[in-house]
Amino acid sequence: MNPSATSAELRPLAIGELIDRAATFWRAHLKPLFVLCLGFDLINYIAVKLFTFATARWAGSLPGLQGPRAGADPSETLTQSGIALGLMGVLWLFLVWNFWVATTAAARFVVPALLGEPVRPSEGLRRAVSRLGTLTVTYLLSMAWSLGVTILLCLPGSVVMGLGVVAAVTGKGSGGSTAASVALIIIGAILLGLGALAAVLWYFLRFMLLPPVLAMEDVGAWAAFKRSGALLSGRVEPGFMGRGTVRAMVLSTVVGGILVAVSLVSGLPAWIVRLTYGGNLLDPAAQAAIPQALLVPAELLQVVGQSFFTPLSFVVSAFFYVDMRVRREGLDLERRLATAEPTTLSV
């Protein structure tokens, strides 16, 4: 592909056009993107499988995962449930970190290919490995930043639930007080869940451009943290849809809907096996008793199915990065000048 021709094609894109071009690129480079994504998805699968086996092994001593056990010490139950939740938190942190590494590797392949430069998928992997330290530090910064946002968004639900608990403790024996306390606890739980969901969505929107920045720009952790926010913030065109965060939200919603649908369809065989042989999905011991000869192939089928479509989110992120640079920094003009300069000098 001729770089100058590609530079001439660079221009600000509408959201629909951006999604269409990203889908076209994804179909044209499906094989290398699939291979690249499959490795990271297999790492995620192994991590989740190890966590599942470890949880099942400790299931007998984790009453918090199976409901209250007769005669169990409440403090012991609370402690063990806290350990289980802590392990789930560690797993979540690893999965998100691995997702950022995969997105960085893919962006290093997608952006140069989009700009008409020769590139191979292996270069994306090498770039991700070489930036692993910076990426990890930036990831920890993003998690620390999101912790404050999460606390802020979950605070209303926590307060309402707390009021419900206080009302239940202080109003024992009163039917009206009990009903009010239960209502407060339920409303608080709903608000808490919505706040947690909003925090997760905010995190992925706020740092959507972080992997492409790490992939394409030689900046440190703090500079990458600020750079990704600067590219996304503010307005790039008139109207409500002209805000960077709104554009990112629309793109994430469209791609996220596609990936969720694919995950549900490709995960049907695994869910059928779990329900048929495991019964209670919340009982780790029952799930561990499922024949792995049936479950593992069904789960791997889901992994492979996701690996075909997950790269679409990587491509959209990379295209969005290029589009924001075109809009904010005139990347298209910069590349046209760079390719036209040798011709001018020769004349």
C-alpha cells in the first residue's frame, strides 16, 4: 500500500463510517488478528481455569461461597468470604491488564497498516513486550484513578444500604420499620450495582486510547496517562455527538453489543454442559465435578469464537486513535507534507 495514497485518504470520519472502515479492516486482516488475539484469550482462559480449580478445592472451607453453614463462626465465614472476593479481585486485575497488553500489541499492527506502512503482527508483540513495564505502571495509575471514581459512584448506594441496616437493627419488632429497612436495603443494592456498572463503563471509556498511545508513542507512564485523556476530552465538532467521550461511548456500545452477542452464542455449549452436569452454578464443588473432557472442549470453542470477534474492538480503538489525532493534530496534513517534501526538494 502506498503511504501517500493512504495519507490522502485520512480525514475526519463520522461514527458510522469509522465503524464501517474498522469492520472492513478487521475482515481483511482476520487471520493475523485472530492468531494475535487467540494467544491472549488462551492466557485468560488458563487464569480463569486455575482460579476455578483453586476455588473448588477450597469450597469446603469457604462457606461464603455456598451459603451459611450450620454452626459456623460468623467471623470465620466473613473472613473466608473476604479472601474469596480478594482472589476474584486479583483475577479481575490480571484479566484487565492482559486485555490492555493485547490491545497495545494489536494497535501496533493496526495503526501502521492503516497508515500504509509495512508491518507484521510479530512487531506488535515485540512492542507490547518492550513497553510492558511502562504499560503496567500506567495500568496501576489508571486503577488508582478509577478507585476514587468507583467510590464516588458507589457512595449513594452504600449510604442507602447503610441506612437500611441501621433501621433494621434499631427498629426490631416493628413491622413498618422492618419493611422500610428492607426497602432501603433493596434500593441501596440496586443503586450500588448501577454505580459499580457505571464505574466499569467509565474506566474503559476514559482509558480507551491508552493502549494505542503506548503502542505508537514513546512516552512514559504518566505522560501516556495524561496523553490518552487529552486526546479523548473536550469537543471535536459541534453538537452533542461532537464530544470525544460521547463518540467513545457510542463506539464502545456498538462493539460491546456485538461481542456480548458473540460470547453468548459461542458460550452456549459450555453453559449446557455446566447446567447438565453441574446443577448449581454457584456451588464451586458441583462445578468442579463436571467431566473436564466435556467442559474443556466446550469452553475452548467459546474462546476460539471470541478470538475471531474480539479483535474488532482492538481495531475500533486503533481507528478511533487515528481519527482523534486527525481531528486534533492534523495527522493527515502532517503525513501529506512528509510525503510531498522529497518531491519539492528534488524540483
